[in-house]
Amino acid sequence: MLRRPSAEFEAQVVAQLAPMRRYARALTGDAAWADDLVQDAAERALSRASSSRPDSNLRAWLLTILRHIYIDQLRGRREIAVDDESAPWRTLEAPHGEVDGLVLRDLQRALYLLPAAQREVLLLVCVEELSYQDASTVLGVPAGTVMSRLSRAREHLRVLLDRGPAQDPARHAAPLRVVGTTR
Amino acid sequence: MNDDELERERASAHPAPAASPDSGAPFGPMPSKAAADDSASDCAALCAYVDDELPADTRAALQARLADDAGAAQRVAAWRAQKAALQTLCRADDAAASPGYVVLRRRDPWWRRAGLAAAWAVAGAGFAVAAGTLMPQWLPAGSWAMRGAADRDAAFPARDGEGFARRADVAYAVYSPEMRHPVEVRAADEAHLITWLSKRLGKPLAIPPLGEYGYALVGGRLLPGAAGPAAQFMYQNDAGARLTLYVSASGRDRDKVHLLSDGSRRTFYWSTDGMGYALSGPATEARLRTIAYEVCGALGGTSAQW
């Protein structure tokens, strides 16, 4: 019975579901997987209410949990090398926004061309607007690493967007992978 | 760094010490190793500038420098645009997909657990004593909550008005989109509904009619509140828009009406004669305040609460 979280805590977690889902979607590029992740993370957070620290950022704590589950699940899933035609950014629907949809599609493609660690730090700082300190907690790396990784991610993304993915040497250095499920 | 490396990083206890950041990442935009080293700290500073992480004086100094350094200024501008575009990209479907509720429905299990916990809390007096003793230890988590003390003791009902309003808001978010089972007892059995819920909440309840505003009663259901049972009555108009009135013991004689806004939903909440009330509805319902005023009055409230 000790696992019953307080109503306040529950409400606070519920209020973070949207950012959690957003992060999970961006991380996985897969809406269904993202929803599973959010559900698992929310459940785990609620059952571990007592291990969250009141003096730290709740969103960062939740994203940390979510990320750990994501990485754990990566182990259980088989990675399959794919060709460009079935890569995730091909099948993701182009987002509708105020900014030109085509620009966003390029950005989306470039985002998924980044190494996972660079993608993550961009999402945490730019989209979830975590402080460097909170991002370093989520990622489990020193704040200095967050900063250096972030600046490299930004430069990398800028280069990708400037010259288009076709010329990106990283594609040849590290073959693209998509994560498929064996379950 | 690919996902494999991400995994390894997770596996190691203290990954990536500051001395060896992931400089081996396989990509090639950096022109050369030497140039990368030269500009690394510079890039980091610009980064921190874009994210507003610099102390005021450093920030001012950097800002002054940007006026003369076209390359750096350009980089800052590009990164800012990137940040804005990433936000647009990733938040694009936030608004469209009525945040929260799809996910909430998938989280049935913990709702049931919470319900079970509430049932136990009511059933076992011994447990209540135990909980009272244990609460202070496991509620530090609860001090995420804005108000601490009053809320920390299980023996007190939901004193925290905002916590109460959030529960009402969540209950609205969960049940108002429900097409097949929006309520447990339908309005056709209104008399039974009132008797049943009055008995469960230990207080005679009333369901104010809202026909004047085009809303008819759909029915009601019993829910776990913060420290006991809660009732939710649902109304619907011809356009299919729904309102809910959430009722639970508050232990407060009289509290002013407050508003909780959460994206597309609004909740007016108050207390009258020991009962907490919350009227929730879509933000598109312009008359929600008027309706709340009406409901508050119908349930023994006074205009002084507004």
C-alpha cells in the first residue's frame, strides 16, 4: 500500500504526460512505441513516488525514467539495417505547422540522421527546455559533456540542413539503422 | 554514437567523464581536429548563450562580441532558428491530439490500483492509523505539491483546493470523451443515482439542472477521491459538448471560487458546507463561469464566494 502516490503527485505526473509523449515520439520516431514508453514510465514513476526528490525537476526525473526504459527496451528489440526507402523519416507524416512543412520534413530527416546521443540532447534542451544541469541528470553525463555534445549536435544539424542528407559523410561511416520489434 | 553506444552508456555506472567527452562520434562536419579543439569552448559558450545558460556578465560580454564577429553571430542565429524549428516540429501534434487523454486511458491499471488503495483506506481503520504514521516518510514525494503540511496527512480529506481541482480536471479529461460508458448510472435512474452517491459520500447530494444552458444530465459515476469517494455527474448539450460536476468531501466550510485552466479544459472549483465542488468543461464553452455561478448558488453557495 505504500505505493499509493499522493493525489498531488499523481496530478503532477499527469501534467507531464504531454512532454513525456513528445519526447518519447521524437526519441523513437514511432507513435505506438512512444505511447508504450510513456505508459511504462508513468507507471514506474507513480510506483516510485517516494524516490523522486522534491528539490529537483519533476520533468527531468520523468524523462530519466522514460529514457532508461527506452534503452532497456532497445536490448529486447532486434535492430535491422534498412535502406533509405523504408527509413523511419520516410514514413513519418510531414508535420503541419506554421513553418513550411517541407522545411520541417528536412529537419525531421536530419534529426534522425544524427547519432542518437546528439538527437537526445537536442530534444531535451531545445524542445523540453531543460537546463543543462537537468539534461545532465537525465543523460547521466556531466554538464560539460551536455554542452559539448549539444554544440556538436547543432553544428552537425546545421551542416545536414545546409547541404542535404545526401552528402553527409556520417551516413557512410555509420550505416543507418531502424529498430524493429521482435515481440 | 548509435543506439548500441547509448546502451553501453546506460550500462556503465558513470559514463563519459568530463575529461573524455564523446569526441569520437562518427560524423564529419568539424573541419579538422585542431580547428575543432580551438572552437570547442567557443561553440560551448555560444551554445550556452542561445540557451540562456550564461551568467549575466559573461552574457553581456559575449553579446558585445557578437556585434563584431559575423561568423559567431550567424551561428547563433542559425542555432536559434534551429531551436525554434525543432520546437515547431516536435510540438506540432501536441495540440491536435488532445494531450493526455489517450494516454490516460491506457493507464487504467494504476487508476484501478489507486481506487483499490482508496477502498482499503476507507475499509481499514487500522490501516488509516498506520498510514498516518507512515505518510510523513513516503510523502516527501508529495512535496512536489505546492502546499505541504495539510496535504500530508491521510486523515485529512482533500484540503488542497488545487489538488482537488486537478483530480476533477483529470476525471473530466478521462471520462468526457468516453462514448460507450460515459457514466455508471444513467440519468434515466436519476433518483437511484442520487441515493447511491449520497450514501457513498455520506452527504445528501443534489444535481442542479442545467437545461437553461442547453445541458442535459447524462448520469454519474463513483470515483476515488484524494481521501475517499468522489462523485462525478456528467452533462451534455446537443452539440455533444460535455460538462462534469465533481463532488467530494473537502472538510472546508466555505472556499472562494477558483479557476484551473489546463489547455483545452477549464475547471471552476469551490467549497460549500464541507463539500468540494468542481465544474469542468471545454475551454470553448464561453458560459462556463456563468454556469458555475449558477451551480454554486444551487448547491448552497453565496455570491460572496465569487
